[in-house]
Amino acid sequence: MNSQVTAADGTHLRRALELAERGRGRVSPNPLVGAVVVRDGKVIGEGFHAELGGLHAERVALEDCRERGEDPAGATMCVTLEPCAHQGRQPPCTEAILEAGIARVVIASEDPTEKASGRGPGILRDGGVEVAFAAGAEASAARLLNQSFRKHARTGLPLVTLKMAMSLDGQTSTAPGDSRWISGELSRAMVQRWRADSDAIAVGIGTVFADDPLLTVRQASARQPVRIVFDAQARLPLDSRLLASLDQSPVLVVTAPGADPGRVRALEAAAAEILVAGGSTRAERVEAALADLGRRDVTSLFLEGGRTLASAFVAAEQIDVSHTFIAPLLLGSSDIGSVTPGPGRLTALESSAESVGEDTLITARYKEW
């Protein structure tokens, strides 16, 4: 049985989307999901998927109904993603929905994974539940909410987000020995939030040589992503801050098959993980590395530098989203870190600009999953 999505359903789906956001940075590789239970126009239960391995949003919302003293039988459930029908870290949500006597389920987006796609709605319909899929703004928002989950489900690859900061004259770094940041304090705080939302952060070996970065999230209780260095010749210094902080999060070094075996063994002895990415070009090695990361359940990769690595990802056509901070600075034409043309070209599907303190942030989306 099918039913129409009403304006009231849209309101409750938007609330479910707000709830789903509360799980950001804590549920990967699972999707962000929120659910709202409504009867006679009154919300009687809410929930969201809060942590990997924890209850799914639908079961949390049903538990909330009971804690409020409300019976969900005959009610409508508005949920951001189709309810699962398979056993995973938690039992199927379809079972809980049917046992609770929910009469109608409104779904904002489908689940593209092979094990789930379409099964949950089919089981609910077979059990006498009316099922409706939203369209328009709520459906689009639900898909955008889970772009990393959707890309990984469809391709086996992580969603790649590129972050850059540059001056008005196109410089992406300052002169050697100059410790000044290009972007402002508010922009850097935003980058910390993006790091916390990502499964992994990647830089090139040139960035390590120049900056000796730590690449951790500077937020209390934040999940620390895997730190990745694209380092074809295994030159990562054994005294780098990355290797000195392995107690905070793992370091994975992406090397080429021809990397010096002695240096590889030294990195392994220092407890770095090694990923050997084959291919005759940087773009091919990028593709091989992403495939390996996907098999490790890395669904989102935050690319922080530098320009050589960014060019390789563009050449491989493996940038999904970019965030570029433009700072109100002129740094001269030293070419220390200027943006230079390279192979490949990506055209944005959509872009937007906003002010972040004194900087301008340009966000572009190149693919939608």
C-alpha cells in the first residue's frame, strides 16, 4: 500500500533530519538517521542513530514513545532513510516497526546498499503498513546528509572532500620559516569540525616535510580520524609528529610498489601501516589507494594538502566536494605554493560562497550520490 506525503509529513521529516545530524562523526560507516513518530498531529516519540553499534533511530524513537507513556500502535513514523530489514550490529528495524503496530511509514531517502535496497519497504507493505517516499526538498536533503555512505555503498570508494586555503594572488602557502596562517581563526575552527566528521585525513609527503603536521582533531572527546600520508617513496621521517602520536590515531602511509624496502620496513617497525598502491601514474595510484581504503570501511576522506596531491586527485576525477578559503592577503609571486594547472578538470554541479570571519569560503560539489 502506498500513501501520499503531506505537508505535515514534510515538517516531521525536517525534524528527523535535524535529529540525524546529532550522530555526525560517531556512526560511520553507518548512515546518519533520524526518526519521528506522530499520531493525530502530535509527536509522541523521537530518535536518532547516536553511535556505531547502538540502537538505530527507529528503535530509539519507539523506545521514546514508551518512555513518554505513548502507544505507537496506529501512528505514523517519519524516517530519513528506509528502515533496514537485515541483521547487522542491531536487529532489523522492520521487525520493531511491525511489532509496534505502526500504521504508516514516510521515508525521505532510499538505502542504496545491496543488502538493504528496497527490502525494508517491501516487508513493511507485506505486513500491512502504508509506505510513502518523500520527494523534493526533504528527499534531496536526506540524500545530501549521507553522501559518504551513499558513495561507499554504490562504488566501494570513500567520499573525497578537498580543503584549500589561498591568498588573493593564488598562493597556498607562505615562505619557508613564516609560521603565519593564510586562513583566519574561524576558518581553522571550521576545518576542525570537518576533520572530526571524517573517517580519514590525507596529506602528501611534501606537506609533511614543510609543516610536520599532527592532523588530529583539537576538540575534546572528538573521534580521531585515521591519518594518511601519500608518500610514494616511503620517505616519512621516523621522528615526525605523526609517528610520535600513534597513541592518538593510526598513521597509514600510501607507497608505490617500487618504494625502498628498507624505508618501508623502518616505517612498519615504527608502527605505521603501509598501503601499497599500484599504478603507473599518480592518478592510478590514487584510484588504487581509494579502493583499498573503501575495503577498510573508510567512507569519507578529508584531503588537506598539498597542491601536488590535489592535482593527482583531480586527474583521477576523485574529488566530490571542495572547500576553498580565500583570505584577504597578497603574498607575492614567489611560486612557493601557487596554484598551477595540471591534468584533469572537474566542473561543479553547484557552488556557494559565504563569509567566515575575514575569509570567503567557496564550497563546490562535483558529484552527487
